[in-house]
Amino acid sequence: MKQMCGIVTFVDNEAPQVKDSLIQTMMNRIIHRGPDDAGHFVDQGVAMGFRRLSFIDVKSGAQPIFNEDDSKAITFNGEIYNFKPLREELIELGHHFTTHADTEVILHGYEEWGAEVTKRLRGMFAFLIWDREKQELFGARDHFGIKPLYYGKMNGTFFAGSEIKAFLDHPNFNKELNKAALKPFMTFQYPALDETFFKGIFKLPEGHYFYYRNGEFSMAQYWDAEFAAEDESFEEAVDKIEAAVSESVKAHSFADEGIKVGSFLSAGVDSSYVTAMMRPDETFSIGFDQGYDETKQARELAQKLNLKNTDATLTNDEAFHTFPLIQYYLDEPDSNPSVVPLYFLTKLAKDHGYKAMLSGEGADELFAGYTAYGYNTNSKAIKWLTNRLAKLPKAKRERVANWLKHHKNFHGRLHMYNNLAAARDSFIGQARVFTPEEAEAILQPAYQQAPSVQEIVDRTYDRIDDQAVPELSKKQYLDIHQWMPGDILLKADKMSMANSLELRVPLLDKEMMKVAGHTPAKYLLTDQGTKWAFRMAANRHLPEEWATREKLGFPVPVREWLRQKDFYEEVLAIFKQDFVGEFFDQAKLLAMAQANFEGKTDDRRKLWTIYTFLVWYKLYFIDNFNPHEEVELVKEGAKA
């Protein structure tokens, strides 16, 4: 049983009839996550709701699902790829199933193994189980944080669910901005704290579960990414990667008869490799009418693989003016420009009758695909010198790095520093928009009090720094726990579910992590390029041009937008609004925008990040925007 949905639950002592009305209102806020069906359960202690996007076992997979004696109920968002063998094992242990849904496997697994069930699951998931006898809520989030799960307690009510917006309509929810979230966001471009932009609401960390009982919350980690390189040849490493990708793509491609599953296809190696292994009936690509357009390369590869590719070209006007709606669906601001094409890409697939798509997220983090990890210079001499220095003992290598850090700039200095310095001292992840000093220069004093960038990354480095692993692995570990759940997976889930589409990520799987964690770092980041062993596995199924093409990300013409007069004036219109002065030195902000537009400076990425926050804040805190209400008003108007 594969089904995506939205789940929302609250625990308090209100009367069941009050809960019943509230939970249905809260479910309707996330109807986009599951337009096919809905269900809810209410008792004296809890209200559980879900919206459903059905794939398999459509008739008997409705949620909440109960165990044999109705003492436990579960709501679940995700897919469990090993649910069939788990189901057989649980039947042998005496459990009775009433559905063929993977949801019920989790429930009976919890009865049998308790919280240890999380360690047995393979897949992407966020689920909540209510124990009616203990009056206890148990919840868990998958290994990497592919599916979101938020929680918080306000005015005696405990909330948990797939999206923060589902909590907004509850009378005990206090909608208050978390002032500490803004400054880190300006550096990282995404929500970088466990506490969200909504004060008192938190993200359950990836690989964790929680209990809530008698007003007390407790949380524990059940899984973590591990790096322990094996002694193997390059060819052996490539063989293992190829086998893992093949198996994972097959597991992620499963669906019931009549359900269409396709794949996204870009110019890059990750989605191309997934597509080559899957061979779907149809692939989808998106491009812009300005700047670099990768649909041409996607079309070419589809022809070489004898596949049907459907693509679309976004106009600047269409993309720019949909941006506020995109920020609403994200729950929290994210200034990664790729949220825009991803929204339209998932919409394109949905409009062509697809309910599920495979994508290439995860390969860069697991197999070291980012140039920011090191070796991003074209100079052979600098590479040679860096390689020689990298072989020095740790203490001497770090002394050289410290000298490079404080030396005046010369060609190759940053490349050498980034490859010789300890990860903790040189790497904060894939995004660095504002430096902390630049953020402080424009923020109002009330928003300058926040955890520092170093404090934020140190909490992750502290968990791996005492392990005997290469500095490259530490950088990957940071991205796996910060960049990936905070940005990559956040936008993947929210943009696909905004269009009622399931997004599957076969390259991001705990079985894939076993292979990636055992692959020697020297086979990943090489003089030939990033994630080289992965690329060579892909090269067995793709033309070399696709396997070795430099990573481009999702090219989005944000820089062009902020130099075009009509778009610039729209951005400026928000910058001039009265509420902006609450957060920023408005005079400095307007001066920055004017200098940028005149070409005197290039602060377009910074301006876009501020614009993103302001658009999001206006939607949630000023306009109280709800697109589902807007749709209903349009329908009523049409009837009239």
C-alpha cells in the first residue's frame, strides 16, 4: 500500500464534539496533500485527521487504521518499501490484518516491537499512533526527513502534523513569529533552527521518534548516517553503487495497476541515472524562456533512451507571480530559487495524469556531488600542491590551513584552504547568502539575537568530530542533517504535495546510505570531478556527456528578474511597506535595492532572500492567506 497524505493531530481535554469540528477544519487546510479521501477519529484525549492521496488498496486503506481490539489508532504519511516481508513476519507472530496497507504494518509492528519498529522500516514516513488505554501519542519521522513532521504545545493543547498551516485554525494556537529564526535564515536561505519561524512549533528531527503523555514530551534518535570506508577497489565500489541504485529504483517504482509513475529528467546525472534505470512511460522537464534552459538536454537523453519526454517552458511573468503562492505552501520561507521550477514541474506531471514521480534528490549528499566539498579549481598546479599538502599529518595540515585563512588573497588560496582546513572551520553547508556581519548591518536590534552560524553547525559537527572519518565525510554529514532536511527535502515534499503529487527519492534510502557510507572518500571526490564513483556507475547506463556533466542545480533567472524594471518595481513595492521597518533598516534596504538595479552592486541573491521572507510574512501574518478558502469563494461566486 503506497499512499501520500497529510496528517494532523491534537491532544487535549476538550469535549469530543468540539474536537470533531476543529479537526475537520484543520484537515481542510491541507486538502492539497490528499484530495482523494479524508478520515478522522476523536475521543476524550485526542483528535486525529488525515487527507489521502490514494495509490493502492484504495477501498480498505482508509485512515485512521485501528489494531485488532481498537486500542491503538494510526495516521501515516509515506511509503514503506519493505512492508510485505514485515507483514508476513507479523502474521506469523499472530497479528491479524484487515487491510493490505503498509500503514497497518507500522501499527502492528509498534504493538510487537514498540519504538524499535522504526529501525525495521525502510521508506519515507511520518506517522502518529494513539494508545487509547495509556492516553499516549507516539510519533516518528523517517531516517533522512523526507516527510515532514511538526509538533508543539500551546495553551494546554499538543499539536503534531505534516504542515504547520494545519494548526493555524485551532483556537489554542498562538501565531507568533520566532524572532531568532530570521538572522540564520539570511545566511542559510532556509529555516536553520529546530524551532520553526512559528514560535513554539518545532520540526521533529530526521531519524527520531517522540512520546507525548500526561503533558510531557520526550524524544529519542533511532538512526544516524554512518561513514566507515571499506577496503575495496574503485571497480568494486562502482559495482556496489550500480547494484544499489538498480535495486532502489525498482523498489521505489512500485504501484498498483492503473497508477501512473514517471520520472523527472534534467540535464544532470542524478535524475538521468534514475530515469535510465527505471525506463518509465514518460519523463517530465521544465525550463525558462530566459537564461539557461536544460529541457534541450533532457529531450536529447529521452530520445537516446527511447522514452517519451514532456516539457514546458515557464515565462518569467508566470514564474515570478506564482512565487507568493509557493511560499505559502512551503510553510516557512525558503529563498532557494529552485522552489519555483519544482512547483511547476510537479504541476506539469500532475496535469498529465501522474500521481507519483521519481526524482534524483540525495545523490549529492550521499556521494559527495557538490563542488563546495573541495577540488573546484581548474588549475592542475594548485590541485597537485593541494593533494601533496593534504597528505601532511593533521596538525601540520591545519597549521597550513590557518596560514592560508589569514593570508592576503592569491590565486588558489580559497581552494587550498577549503581542502586543507577542518570541516568545522571552513564549511557551513551549501548556502551562504549573508555573512552574519552583513545580516546584522541591516537587521533591527530585536532580530539580531539568534544562535550564531557556528553554533548551528557545531551542534551537528559535535556528533561526528570524534570519529576517525575524512573531513569530506564530515561535510557530507553536515549536509545530510542540515541542508538536506532543511532545504532540499522540505521543498521536494511541499512543492509536490502542493500539486497533490507523490515524490519518491530512490537515491535517498537507508540501503543506499549503507553503500555510500562504505565507499572510500578518495573514490568520490577526485581530480576528475565530484561523486566520481557514482558517475562511473551511471556511465554504464548513460552517455558519458550526461554522466560527467558538471552540476548546475535548477537554473532560475532570479538575477535577471531583479534587473528588469517591472519585476524590480514589484519587489520595491513590498520593500516600501510599513511593516518592513519592523525587521530591517528600511533606508539601507531601499538603498541596496536601488544600487543593485542600477548595476552599481550585485546583491541580487541577498535581495531575493529578504524579498522571500517579506512575501512569506505578509501571507501568514498580515493577509492570513488561505488558498482553499479562496477557491471556495470562487466556486460560490460561480454558483451565484
